[in-house]
Amino acid sequence: MFEHSSLRVLSLYEGFFSGGARVLHSTVVAGLHAHGHQQHSALSIHSAVRRETMLQRMEDDPRYRALRAAGVRTATLGRSTDDDHDPRTFTDAEMEIAAREATGVDVVMSLKEQPLRLANHPGFPDRPVVACLHRSDPEHSGAALDDLRTAADTGRLVAAVCCAESTKDAYAAAGVPEHLLRVVPNGIDLTRFHPQRRVRRMALRGSHGIPADATLVAYAARYDAMKNPRLFLAAARAFLERDPSGQVVMCGAGMTLDNPGLVADLDETFGDRPDLLDRVRPFGVRRDMETVFAMADVVALTSAFGEAAPLCLIEGAMCGAVPVTTPVGDSARIVEGIGFVTSFDAVEIAETWIEAAARRGELRGALTAARQRFSHVRMLSGYAQVLEQAFRGTGLRVAA
């Protein structure tokens, strides 16, 4: 599958913290490194990042630990977002670290466009750069979009891997040369994300205090306006009012009662119905999402913008939960034939959750048939091909 027996690739991370893009990218890096035909390493600008009220340390992050376990050397410039740093500048000491990590590599791969401000620095070694893009709204990337355009204009950027067709279309419209954009659909480890037998599923529910006969909706998203948690909660109230057996779990950074924003949202939505609130469970950041999804009947996404190919829909579906999503990014393509797309109306969303749960058995065959479409093996092959082409300079540029 891979042509170059010793391709050396350095991945640039803004930081290690919970989020689908980091899960995806780390899966790619660990998978390609473990295959043995590519040598991967990683450099993180930050060693600690505050997101959704949480300071997330690199050493505690499951993605970081997975890379280390796979033998991927991982370094950092040592910054923390809680420190008073100008994000647009780098010290001489930081550039020495960056130059040391990039020396001897063949290709640099950037997770999203934000770390490109480091790759564009005059002191960074001249290497072909592949950017990995995971949004469908580049206009929300701020100065990072300019960094991406600069990398393209100077010739540093030789390819950009888009996780969805909506990503490719959006970045082309934003001025990134279309011939640099390559679509490699997201994939997951199917040995990890799979349905559980009924006995095991009921046992998992029991261990989490969820009734065996409950209609369980799982929501996996960080507490952020992009994810539209207030719409989710409005839909959750309508759902719980209609289904007396309904239960809701919320997973992700900021999805805990330690987050004042979430507490205020819960009070606003359920203040007059504490009986309904008793059936809403904020689980926070989980390292066993395959367990949560295997317990669920429905995996829900209510995002307002920015999504490209949300991993939660794929992971949930491959564990047997029916995906229900708002029409953002490639979500409609992902759930075609296996799930449902709604508008942004809370009552419609709630009623669709109920319908999806009722039709879960009917859709089981379609969910099983879709598994190979979402295999991470295909994804790894796609990334490997782009990296090989970046090193060899083939198939990535149009003739002048």
C-alpha cells in the first residue's frame, strides 16, 4: 500500500485536548506509524490548553497517550493558553525546538490551519506542508485562514486533506487553490466501535443507572456555540415530555455541572420541571465513548455551523445508535440510509429522536451494511497516498 519505506512525517498540533479532529488526526498518525512504512512524530505548540472552562494538560490527554503508546515521539514548545503569550510570535528558544523537530523530516502535516503560523515562520525548516482541514466554515478560523493562504502562496503548502466534500467546497470558495484540496473521508476503528449483544448492553446500562427499557439519546459535543447545546436542551425537554421512559446523556468538554454556562442553560430549560431534569445526565469528557454509544438508541447532533464530517455520528451509528442530525457539513451524506436529518426546530428534533429509536431494529441491517464505508483502513490509505505524493511532488500541482 505504501511506496516509500522510510517517509518521515512531523505533525503539528495546536495542542492536545478533547475533540473529534484530534481523535481523527491521532488515529491517522498512530495508524500510519504502526504500519511500519512511515515514521511519524508530533510537535505541539501548547502543553496545556484551556477549553470550555477546563485546563487540559497534554500529558493527561488520551490522544497524546495513544501516540506515545504507538511509539510516536511527541514534543512541545511548552506554552499554556493561561500564560501571557502573543500567539502570533515565537521566541528564539521555541524556534530552536521547532527547527530541531522538523530537521530530518520529509513532510510536515498540520492538524487544522492554526499551527501553520509556526510552519510559515522564516526560522522553520523548508519542508512540504500538508494541512488537514476539519471544518466547513473557514471564515471562523480568523487569522489562521490567512496563514493557510500564505502557505499556499509561498509554495510551502503542497496539499490540504479535507475530511468532507463540504470542507473542500468551503475552502475553495475561501481562496485556497482547488488543485491543492484532496478529500479523504473520516473513518473509525471498527474493532472498537461496534454494537454489543443485548445482555452486555443491558449490563452496561445497569452499571450507569440507566433503566433497561429507557429510550436513551446520547449527545457528544463540547460546550460551544457551534455545537448549539441550547437547542439540544430544548429538544431534550420536548423529548422527555413526550417519552416518559426517555433518558439523555451529554458527553464532552464542558458537559458537567462544574460549567456555570451549562448549569444556567439547564436551569433556564428545566427550571420549572425538575422531574425532567432528573433524566438528563451530564457525563463530561469520556474515554469510553464506545460504551456510551453502545448503550444508546439515538446519537444526536444539533450543531448550528462549522461541522464537516462529525465523528460522533459515525461512531454512534457503528455502535448501533441511530444518528439524527441537523443539516450541517456532510452530516446528511453520513446518515443517508441509516439515520435522519432535521431542521433546527426543537420539537421536530425531539419527535425525530422518538421515531429513530422506534425504527432502530428496522435500521439495524442498514447500519451493519454501512460499516465498511466508515473503516479507518480506507482513511489511512488515503492519507498515506497524499503524504507520499507530497514527498515526491507528484500529482499535487497543475502545470503553470
